[in-house]
Amino acid sequence: MIYIPAISSINSNIFQPLGIIFIIIIIALLLLLAINGILGYILLKRNKLIFPKLFLYIMDNYFSILLKFFLIIGTEETFYKIGIELYNKYYADDYKKAKNKVMILPHCLRDLKCPAKLGKDGIRCVFCKKCPLGDIIKAAKEKNIDVYIVPGSTFLKRILKEKRPDAVFGVACYSDLFHVMNYLSRKGMPTQGQLLLTDGCICTTLDVKELLDDISRTEQNIK
């Protein structure tokens, strides 16, 4: 009598080692991402970027996994700030070279008694001096940077589609700014960003001098 092994037994013998190999590969990839995140953090603190394209690719496409690992040793806010710093340093030169730039400012910087109205391209500043937006717009215009005060990300996407800029400078809270810069980076668009000093979606504050310095710095040596 010929013994024929049961099909279920054969499947078990085949798939069990495959399952182990698959788990090992997943663990190895997760460890690689974790090491990349930690190394990237250390290098940024030392103002260095080694294998920048690799760090950028991982931050662009796997930031949610990196965030989960980072939360073991740090905070969400710190992670996003590190990501913003990475994008700022990686795209600094490409941003300077861009000719058609736009600046995206959050509407929450407005005064509570702001008389400006919402239009097709966002809030239309009337330069009433109740908030710093007017001075920022004037400084940006001097550098040929178009400025848009937007109430949400959908406005940004429409501006990108209609105006077709070469580069974008954004101002926002740490979470919004990171996700906007991540979105732009995945599209291959040079980006720079500055964080709000205080958030909360109403009467937020900004280091205006730092922003004006950034505008001048990112335009120097560009004719």
C-alpha cells in the first residue's frame, strides 16, 4: 500500500517556513526604517545630510511608520519639526533657483476684526495694519513672490493647479506644515517652510523678522 501525504500536511510544511521568512523580512525592514530615522535625526542636529535622497524617499513615503517608532522616544511635534527641517535643508538650493515662487500663509494670522474678504484665491488683504500679513505680502512682492492667504489645503491644491509655481514657501503649525511639505516633496516641488510661534487656528503668531530674513536669504544671489 502506497502512502500519500495529506494535502494539508504538505501545505503546512511549505507555508510555515515561508511565513517565518516573510516575518523576518518585515522585521528587518522596520529596523532599517527605525535606524534611518534615528540616524537622520542625529545628522540633522549636526547640520549634516548623508545619503539625502535616501532619507528624503523614506520620509516622503514611509513617514507614518517612522512616526510610530519615533513616538517610543519622542513626541509627534518633535518628529514633524525634524521632517520640516529635513525638507528645508534638502530643498534650500533648488528653492533659490526657482523663478516662479508662491508663498502660502494661513488665514489664522488675521486679526479677529480683519476687514478682508474671502475670494477665489483666498483672503484678499486690504493692508489695514491689524496683523502682520500686509507687511509680509509687501516684502514677498518685492522679491517677485506671489502670496496667498488660504483657509484650507483645498485652496493650496487649486493654486498649484492654476498657477503652476516652481516652488512653494509655506507657513503653518507643525502638523499642517509637515504634511504640506511632504505632499509637495512627493510631487518633486522644492519647498521651504516656517512654523508658527503659536497655533490654535485663531489669532496665531509668527516670528515676522525671521520670515522676512528667510525671504531675503532664499532670494540672495538670484538674478
